Amino acid sequence: MGTGRTVLVTGVSRDLGRTLARTLAADPGIDRVIGVDVIPPRGDLGDVTFVRADIRNPVIAKVIAKEDVDTVVHMSVIATPGSAGARGTMKELNVIGTMQLLAACQKAEGLRSLVVKSSTIAYGASSRDPAMFTEDMEPRRPARTGYAKDVSEVEQYVRGFARRRPDVSVTLLRCANVIGPRVVSPLTSYFRLPVIPTVLGFDPRLQFLHESDLNRVLRHAVHEDRGGTFNVAGDGLMMLSQALRRAGRTSVPVPGFAFGGLGSALKSARVADLSPELVAFLTYGRGVDTTRMRTELGFEPRYGTDAAFCEFAAALPPGGRRAERVLGALAERLPPVDDDRPASLTVAGGPHG
């Protein structure tokens, strides 16, 4: 692209946002990168100009105008509260933050490109799902709570912005679960458990995107200006049982009706957060079609699903005692379940929107 390119990246206090901002700042095709977040990043930002700003506040419009930003990369839609605090704060950052950012973008006459990192969680996970979701499909069960609902609302606002500003190239990347040795998410925390609970009677299909491919696809989207919605995932699928063998983890099948109690116990012990949407995913899995990513966006991940997971699994620490104690205590309280009994399938009708 031509000279004078100024890119603003939100969410740079987190590793994935900080890494992207640094990568873009080192790109000869980009003049300046402004990194925005409510708290400063822990690591080195290199040549990135950091601006401490809350995207929930209208002041973000002044930052975009003052810095002559022509490209915005929105990385602040988060699956874990982390330093943000509780779930209410997380929803505010995700939904209210996106609304304010898009309102600021709408006023920015010089803006020509918006790239938003979304998630395949937009499709949900249910017993009625197709084998592979294409970008035009809707979730079979609309999300009612949590991160999945945030993603759905964020995407609605992004589509509204695209209609109001047809002169801006809007690229929405629905990324599969991002995985890598440094990634902290509800799913990576689950795989880091020393003993892994699984939903009895189910072996879901999983799809992953390596953290380096996330960085590559965002940078690609900044340069190419190919507007549209794209599923982004590594080649292939793997079953949860395969993933656990690769990770060398022992699994404990738990009846679906008991998984909620297990999730509460693990969350209160600060070991893992098995939210309803993650439980649904660990029950039914999800697959997305990536044809459009290759043919229209022109992007090819370097890591397939299997290779991305294997690199993550190789860096897993040996199991700690605390999670084993939590799982052990919970297992003692569960009623004995015969594998042939259909009770394990009660999850299928459960409220996992």
C-alpha cells in the first residue's frame, strides 16, 4: 500500500494484540502504528505509539482524528475477563467498547479500512449443527449469554457500520479457537488441566488456528483490503479424544448433567472456566468451511489444526495437584453412571445457547 499508512490497534495490553501491533510497526508498508488499551502492555511495544485510552469512552474519536488514522484493527473482543475484571466489565469492553469505537470510526472521514477479529463461536455449538458452517449460515441456537452473545452483538454493529460507511473496506475475521504455547483462553486452560473432564458419550470435532497464523491473517487483511466476512482456521479437524492423546492427558468422562457442577468447582478453585458455551463446544464441537478464506481473502495458514495443537501440547506443563484434588472431590460426589445408560445424553436438551 502507499505511504502515509497509519494503523490503530485496540487491545494491545494482551499478548496477541501487542504482537500484532509490533509486527505492523516493523512493516515497511506502514508508517505509524498506534496501540490503544486501558492498561499499558507488560512487554515491549517496539516502535508502536501507545495511547492509554478506554474505547468505551468517546475520547477514542479524538485519538483517531488527531492521529489521522486510516486503518483500525479491533482486537478488544475478549473471551476472558483477565485484568478487565468480572463478566459485566468484559461485556462492557466487548459490546459498549465496540459501539463507541465504531461511532468514532463513522466520524473519521480519512478512515478507509476496518479489520475486526471475531470468532467462530458466532455459530454456537448444538446437536443440530451442519457438518461445516459457511459464512452465510446462522447459529442453530442463538446465543443468550456470555462471550458468544457478545460476539453476536459485535458482529451486528460491524455489519451496521459497513452499511453506513460503504466507502470503508470492512473485514470480519471469524477465527477458530486460537492456540499456541503463549495463548491464555478458556480452552487452553481446559487443556492445561492435569486430568481432563469430558462429556460422557460425546467426542467433539475441534478446529484450531495457530497464534502465528492469527498474526499473519490480520496483517494480510490490513494490506489487502478485501472486505467481507471470512472463516479462518487451520486445515483439518481433530477429535477431542485425539487431542487428549496428543497432549498425554488422562480424561475423566463426566455425565452431561454433572458438567455444570464441575465447571463451578473448577472456577471457584481458579483452575479453569467451563462456561456454558465452552461446555456446548466440548459436547458437540464445531467445524467451519474455509474456502472463502483461500479463494477471496487469499490467505493460507501455515499450521493445520493438528500441527497447531501438537505445538501447543508439546509446551504443556505436567499436571498440578490443585486441579486433581478438585476433580477427585467432585468425582466422589457424582452418582455412579453406567456407560450404556442414556442419562449422559441429557446435555443434548440443555440450555447451552
